[in-house]
Amino acid sequence: MEHGFGCNVDYGQIVKTYSVTDLTGTTAGKYSPAEVVKTEKTIVTGMPDVTRICTSHVEKQNHTLRMHCRRLTRLTNAFSKKLDSFKAAVALNFCYYNFCKTHRALK
């Protein structure tokens, strides 16, 4: 964080611990989310508001990336054989998302 943004950034981290309920590998259990047992919020640098440390933003970005770039979706045949091709596909998706796609303004 300091290398990318300097020392004037507020940064916190949340670590979630999930329960392991189904080890048999049934189809229903394989795709169901596990139950969150414990969360730990830690201040890494600066003075972030601990009540606002969450994973919502990164989970939304990951979901958007998976929906736009089918290479990251499970059980798909759209995969890259070479790492350079995979990196190019992800970079192209971020370029489209940040510079071409129109976003709704926050109210």
C-alpha cells in the first residue's frame, strides 16, 4: 500500500474464517457458500474507520470481472493455454470497464 499510495492512506484488512460442513463433494454442497464463523478486522496503516472495513467493494469487482471475462468462471471451456494470453484478456477487460463502459453516477 505504501509503495503504491504513499504513507497517507488509511488501510484496513478483514479476514473471514469459514466453516467446513460438506467434505463429500456433493453438487449441492460444492456450489453453496460456506458459513462465516469469525471475522477479524485489522488496521494495517493509517487510521481507517474500523466499522467501515468490509469486502463489499472487492467482491463486487471480482463478480463484475467474472461476469465480463468468462475465462474466470468455473466449468467453462473459454480458458487460456498461455499465461500471457490470460493476462491480456484480464487487462483488456479492465481497460474496457474503466475507459469504455458508462457507469451510473452515485446519487
